[in-house]
Amino acid sequence: MKETKLALAAAVLIGGLVAYNTSALAQETNNSAPGAAEGGKGAHLRQHFQRIAAELNLTDTQKEQLRPVLKNQARELKSLRQDLSLTRAQKLEKFKEIRLELVAKVKTILTPGQFEKWQQIRAEMRNNRRQSNQSPPSTL
């Protein structure tokens, strides 16, 4: 059960980091995209990444080490989503593999204290997401 919770927490934070890096990669390749001037979703994701980086007290070196790892994972996940030859179960299994690979790589970049804090942040994000998904009954 703890392993499942840890995996889910990892997925939540990784998803946030992947989304940030996917957006950053898109902006690097096309700064003239609609909404780029206003910031849009990419700006929100950058702020999210910066907040997490600040909470973990990441060094510039650590940020630079994380970027290619996260970009690679984003590409793998995009490819996985677009692969119509796989069943839902196969995609889920592959997602788990990709996530575990990322967690292992991130663990080598972060200090033990940062990694522990990262797990706490992911758990908080997961709990917040669960609470926001549990809407109160309608009073209509």
C-alpha cells in the first residue's frame, strides 16, 4: 500500500514537472506561439516548477540536470499516449516503467533530504488533488 501511495505521489509531481518541461520545450522551439506573450498555461507551469525548485532548494546545476531527464520523459509519455497499438493495460504498465525510471534518475540528482522533501510535496499535491476531485453534493 505504501508503495502504491509512493508511486501515485511520484506520478503527481512528475506529471507537474513533465508538464512544465513539455511547455518549456514547446516555447523553446516556437516562441511565437499564440498565447506566448500572455504567458498562458506555460507561465503557470514555470511558476509551479520554480516553487518546487525553491522548496527543494535546488541548485542551478540540479535544475540543469533535471531538464533533459524531464524532457526525455515528456517525449516518452507523449509517444506512449499516441501509440494506438497498445491496450490501456499495456499503456499503464509502460507508464509505470517510465515513472520508475524517472524517479530513479531524479533520486540520483537530488540529495537524500531533497528527495524526502520531494516525496512530501508529491503527497501534499496528491491529497490536494483528491480533495478538489471530491466535490460536495449538488444543492439544486
